[in-house]
Amino acid sequence: MLRRYEQTGEALTCEPLTQGLLNRGYRLATTHGRYFLKHHLDADAAADRAAIARQHHATLRLRALGLPVAPPVADGDGRTVAVVGGRCYALHPWVEGRHRDGAELSEPQSRRLGTLLGRVHTCLEEVMPGPQGGGEGPWGGGEGPPHAPAASAPPDAAARAEDTFALIEELLKLVRSSPRDIFGELAEHRLVERRALLERHAHRRPAPSATPARGWVHGDFHPLNLLYRGGEPAAIVDWDRLGVQPRAEEAVRAAAIFFVRPGGTLDLVKVRAYARAYRATAGADSAELAAAAHRVWWERLNDFWMLRWRYQLDDRRADPGFPASSALSVWWTREYAAVRGAFCD
């Protein structure tokens, strides 16, 4: 593959990276420098090459507006997507930095994080076509792969409690038929607990009319997709889920990942600082954030993607995030007014 990139020189080492759920990455050292080699695992070469190239073009234009991004390297023919053996790859300059979650961010840094996401949304509005285009690829919540709505539901329809009850029963059967371990005991407890919560709160399902304003979003804004150098963001990475969605919902989902504590609570002081900065930068009002917070709360109450990965797909990569994520839904329901206030005040 490197023969396509004359400026990279010869490969010296190629080390797989362990972080990340949906793609495969490598740290590549060559005679001319260091690079990040990304293998787009879910990409079909024929169908997705053009979509990936459009994402790359967007990052080039965002960099021109001053956002911290790392656009890919172009080959000798000006292409940024390499198809080798039917697989899609992209070569990016290596960005020195590290990931930082909300616990490592001060209140002023949390404020700057909200400003950064607001700038992402406003700059995307400048560089992308109008939101009626319908998006640039698959959507997933910031937390991970989305809970799929019923096939007959409109794209923006919130999950139906009756569908979730059926999923809970299916997952309970799988959990109870699996070898017993600590994870399984927690999974069973959370499923039973969540069923009771949904029975009490099913009447609070968001109405379609409550959908916030749509616009272009990163689609997967969370700590593993943001590199820091010192105290400042150095690069926003992984634009695979670039698309048109309710913008404020991305802001809420991101906060729920950045600022979740190990016990499943949110640092509401930092959330408030982040949300105020986001609203000021993106031009979103309190009502928009309130609607988004309600929809994301409901989304999480109905979402079991981590358990579906483990028990339906036998994939345990998401297991470490389950304790805090599953506890957050319970705490958020109990502290609903306080969380809403942190996003809206």
C-alpha cells in the first residue's frame, strides 16, 4: 500500500493499536516519519469509498477553518482512500497526544470542550451541503452502536417501550442460560431494574414533534476520538459517522460519556460549564438542549447495545464500559431535574 504514497518512504514498523471499537488502527513508522494507518472495517470498497472520501474532504475544509483535525495523506493520484484486497484504508499523519476523559478536565477545560463541539457544528454548517441532504453515512450515538427502532417507525421516532420489554426478555434468557459470573449477575440485575423503570416511565416517551433542530454532526464525539496535547485539544479524529442529525443530541451524548463517573453519575458542575459554552457557540437555546436531554435520557433507558454485543454477538469489547453506563440510566432517571438543569441553566 505504501507504494501509493511516495512521500512516506519505506515502512520500518507497523504496530496495531488496541483502542477503538469499530475500526482497526496501526501506528506506522517509515523512513520519512510516523503515520496512523486506519482500516475501515465496516466499509465495503465499492459502496463506501466515495463516502469516506467525502468525509476526508470535509476534514480538509474544517482544518482550513482552524479546527484541530488530522486530514488524511493523499497518494500520488490525489486519492485519500486506498483499496487493497477489497478493503478500505486511509493514511493520516501521526498526532502526538493522549485521550482525556472528563475526570481529567478542569471546569475551564470543560467549558473549552463545549466551545469546541459548538465550533464543530457551526463549521460543518459552512463546509457541508444543506441538512436536507440526509447525511453521509451510518449514525450511532456517542455512547456506541445505536438501539435500532422498529422497522416501521420513522427515522426520528423514539424507541417504543413494548419493543424494549421484548428485548429485555430475550436478553434475560441469554444471560440466565450463560455460565454465571459477576458480569452476568450485574447484567441480570440491570435488566430487571430497567424493566421496572420503563414500566413507571413509559408515558414519557418523546413525541416526534420534540425533535431538536437537525444539522451536520461529527456523529461519535467522545474521549477516544479526541486527542489532547497538554491541556489543549490536538485533533478530533474518526469522522466515520459524519451525518445530519439533531445537533443538540450530540452535545448531550458527548457530555454523558465525557463526564460520567465510575459509579454512573455525572459531574454536573462540569456538564453545566460545558453546556453553557456549547449553547453560546452553537447558537442553541435552553429549550433545544432540554428536548435533547430528554430524548437522550429516553434513548439510554431503552438501549442495551453492550449486552447485545456480549450475548447476541459474543463480542466482549464493550464490557468494561457496562457498569458505569448501565448505572447512569438509573441515576439519570432519579436526578432527571438536576441533569436537565445542568444542560439548560
